[in-house]
Amino acid sequence: MSRDASRLSLILLFAPFVLWIGLLIILPQVGIGYTSLREKISWNEYSFGLKNYVDFLGEPVYRNTLLRTAWMSILVTALALVMGFPIAYYIAKIARERSRAALFLMCLIPLWVSDLVRAYGWIVLLRETGVISTALVKWGIINQPIEMLYNDMTVIIGLVYTVILFMIVPLVSTLQGMDDALLEAGYNLGGSRLTVLRRIIIPYAMPGIVSGCIITFMLTAGSYLTPILLGGKNSSWFTEQIYNQFITRYNWESGSAFGVALLVFTSFVVWAGLRLTGQSLATTVAKD
Amino acid sequence: MQKSGPLLFVYRAYMVIFFIFLVSPLVAAGVFAFNDSMFPSLPWQGFTWDWFFSPVEPKLGLFHDDRLLQGMGNSLYIGLIVATLSVAAGTCNAFLFERKQFPFKNALYVLMVVPLVIPGVILGISILVFASMVANFADAQFGLFLTWLRPGIPLVVMGQFSFLTTITSLVIAARLQKFDISLEEAALNLGASRLRVLLTVTLPFLFPAMFSAFVVAFLVSFENFNTTLMLVGSDAPLTITMYDRMVKVGSTPVLNAVSVVLMLGSGLLALLSVVAQRPKKSA
């Protein structure tokens, strides 16, 4: 192929990429960064400054909501890892060849169902007039119906449910690549189960663990439906604050500052996670 | 494997409990669509199709509920457009990163993955803010009213496109990576033009991946809530309509009926994409 034609096709292939990343990702991020630095003085009159950020840091409600969101997201990520790892290990290593694909597909079922339907299912199960409460009363285990919605425990369970698949999928694909001979060698050299797990399996699965944790954490911190529907009015989730600033109060300047705060914060956690484990974004998240 | 009996039993029990945990909310959402009651809760009042087909008010069925049907139509429309656009862009990206050499390739590759790690709400508000800035600028400078840059279906399409393209690019690039380049060379040596090679050799090879990327993009678009919520105008897609109903009216079994239709629809599509991927494994 001639050089000109090759150059032309490169430009043609580059164009959609540049338009997409430029117009829909980079410029909009610059846009909220810019808006977050503005302060409305009167109609169509703005001044620049850090006031929106000062307000954010000065108001304990906002600050605490971000911290609470972060803390609960980390907890959800940890729980998803602890609960998901045995499942992934079973699918990748213990299940027989034939049942493996079926188990994997079963894990993916909730992935195909909208967040909204999943949260709605939990509401039907857990609320005061819901299935579990009614059934427990009927069996005489409890005396009167109990409300199981609108507390932190339920929000955490709902979030783990929503994100655990994104933990299991990368773990399964990493563990499937592991040679069983490695395990046998570990046992033959006198390692106990715990030693083999700690010294062989977990180090091998590290890229999968990191990628699963990153996706899980981002999805949790950015989730909106589950905390609001299962946590009710006092779920105080940070994305809800952003929505309130934007849509309810129509205060785009402060909403943008909140958005930047969330983005900076989550990016920092992802960066720290990658740094601590010596992985890179391209080798973990992009793998599946 | 070095697993003893009782331990394996406990392990299996854990697997079973986990799968019950996975399906129970879905079953709960589905089953109560068929309960002959005004509320999606026990006791069981008998089986009914009313929440799907009843044409009269107290139990207005899903297929007679204009708002929900309208929402479903909007979701379908948005989903098809977004899936088509993101598969087209994803195919270009796949060729760009698999076949071409250019400076800063690694950095740009990371940039391509980045939309996946930006929270959906942020993608939504940033596109909302940026589109409004452009629209205000056009209004102030040229007196143009760019209504498509105000909340509505075009913005929803852009918002969903912004992160779905990453998914389609990765899926299609993974397939292109497996392509044996000598097939193209053979076709070229036999006298085919570049375009003809692309149309008769390379694209047919990529087709299964493009198809399943299309299905995934369509499903994710249909189910998306976070990004859409920030960009939606008066033509709300189904998830937003359903959420409004849930928050404002409270839950009636018609929402369970919607859930059943959604689950069946996405189940069928998922099956379709699995079947389309199947020949790839034997090849």
C-alpha cells in the first residue's frame, strides 16, 4: 500500500476516535471543571474563584456524605471480593468442564437485568409488607412485620448484589489461566491450603483482583438507584447530592464542583490501588 | 484437587446459597406480576394476566398503559441508534489500535478505556454542562437555537454513546486481534482490491463480535439509568418512566409486569449473542 493511502486511512480511522474522546469525554470534563470555578453574582454575571469548593469543604453535610460514600464503597468492594473469590475459584478450578460454562452464565444472569428491576426485587422482598417479613410472621418466627428497608445494612447488601458480578468475571478469567501444576507443586513442597492460597493463588489472581476491585469501586461510588431506593430519604449518597444540586436546586456551579470532587476522589482511589499493586489501567480494566 | 469431603460439601452449599441470593430478587420481581392483587406482596390471591392485558383502570395492564408503552418505544429507539453508532465507532477504534502505528499509542489506548472508570452520573452532568455551554454560545454569538443540545433524546444518545463505545471497541478489538493477517494478504495477492478484501474477508470475520457488541450496547443502553437521568428531557425512556412511577405513585404489580418483560427481552437477546459467539470457539 502506498504511503499516502496508509496515511489517509490512519486519518479516517482517527477521526471518530478524536471526535468521541474530544467532544464527549475531554471537553465535557473541562466544561464541568470550568463551571465549578464560576460563581453566579447575578443573571448572566459570573466571577471566578474557589468559592464552590470552599463551600463544599465548609459544609459538614456535604463533606460527610462524600466520606460516607467512600467508606461504604470500600466496604462493598471488600465484601464483594471476599464473597466473590470463592465463587470465581469454584467456577474456574473446581467445577467440571461441562458445568463450568453453565455456572458462569448463571452468574451473569443479573447482569442482563436492569439495576432498577434488581432494586425493585429487593424492595418487594424486604419491605414491611414484603415477602420475607410476611413469611416470617406467618411461620411465627417474629410477632409483627418488620421494616428491613432504609438502613445501611440493606444498602450494603443491595450494592454488593449489584456489583459482585463485575468482581467475579475478571477473577474467573484470570484464575482460568492458572496452571493446576502450580497448585500441585505448592502442595508437594509441603504447603498447607492456606499457604498455597496466600503464596500461589492470590498472587496469580492479582491482576483480576485489582481489575475487579476498580470496576466494583467505581460502580459503587457512582451508583444512584440502589442507595436511594433501598436507603430511602436518609441514604445520603453523594451522587444524590450532585443530582439535587443540578436538577432540584438548579445550582450547576456547585453541582459541578461536587462532580469534580467525586471524580478526583474516585480517580485517586483507583490510582492508589493501581500503584499499591503495581498494575496499570490498560492491563487490568481493558483485559475483559 | 486436594479437597476433602466435608469441606467440599460446605463449599457447594455456599455456591447454592449464593445462587439463591442472585436469583431471589429477580424471582420476587417476576412472580408478583401474576398475583391477582393491588400490591406486589403476599398473600397470594391467585393467578392473573391482568397486569399485562387488562384494559381498565384499577388494574390497567402494561400493554394498555400509554406512558409505559411510550417509554418502551423511546428506549427501543435510543437503544438502536446508540448501538449502531457505538458499533461503527468501535469498529474504527479496533482497526485503529490493532492495525495502525502512531505516536502516543499507549496513552491514547488508556484514554479509550477511561470512560469505563468515570461514574455514569459524572458523564451525564459533564455532557449536560458542555452541551449547554455550546448551545448558549451559539445562541449569544449567532442567534442559533440548538434545541438538540438541550436535555432530550439526542443528549441521551450522546451520553450513552460516550461509554458504550469503549465496550464495543474492546469487544471488536479482541476479535480482530485473533485475525490471521495472511488471509488478507492472500486475497490481495489474488488481485482483490483493498475495499473488497475488507468487505469479503475481514468484516465477515469480525461480524460475530460486531453483532454481540451491538446486543450488549443495546441492552446496556436500554437499562441505563445514571447517565440518562441527567440528560433526559420530556421523552423519557422506560427506566426513567418506571422510576418516576415507583417514586411518585408507589409500586403496583404493573411494575412487576414491566420487570418480567424486561427480563424476558434481555434474556432472549443475551441468548442470541451467546449463540452468535458460539462458532468463534470451534473456529
